[in-house]
Amino acid sequence: MLREKTHALRVAAAFVAVFVLAGCNGGTVDRHALTNDAGTIDSINCEAWLVSDGAARDRVTTAYTRVQSKALALQASNLADALAHRPTAAGLERRTRAKARAAATLAARLRALHAHPTDRPAARTLSERFKRAGGCA
């Protein structure tokens, strides 16, 4: 089961990387880009949920939790920065900046997981927050 979960996490990480690279091209945020970026935030949340759930249940190693949470935090932080500063199409600024704040919150939670990968109660709490924020199944 751990191998299956690890494989699923690696596949999800590849998809997240593709979405982040496609969504943050530096241009004006239009409806399509905002939809893609919102999907990327959800994907990162769901991958973070899997990592933190594994940490909470002591099913992944401390090193794995640290590496994955750091990589995901970097992705979320980059997305937050891009959404906070990119120009937006008419009528999308408020929604775009709200997504920037959501990505920044996600990055902060991932940094907390990275800083305390063996704190099972904290990982459980973070797991619930990631799941809820990402709408994960």
C-alpha cells in the first residue's frame, strides 16, 4: 500500500508541476488562467493531504515528508507570488488576489509540515485542512 501511495504522490507531483508551469506564464490573468491556477492550488492541497495523512499515520518516512512538503511549499509559494503580482483581466483582480492568499496559506501550512514532520497530531490537523481546502475525495 505504501508503494502505491508513493507512486500516486509522484504522479500527482508531476501533474502539479505541469499545471504550475502552464498556469504561471507571467501574462495577464484571464478567466482560463485563473481556472487553471485554482485547479493547481486544489491539486497541491490534495497532494499535501496525502503526504500529511501519511505522516499522521506514520506511513511515510520523515525524509519523504520533509522533501515533499518543501517541494510543494515552493510550488505554492511561487504560485502565490505570481497571482499576487500579475496583471488581471477586467473584473478578475479580487478573485485572483484571493487565490494568491489561498496559495500563500497553503505554502505556510506546508512549511509547518516541513518543520515538524514527526508531529503526528499536527500532521493530522494539517491533513484535514489540506483535504478541505482542496476538495479532495
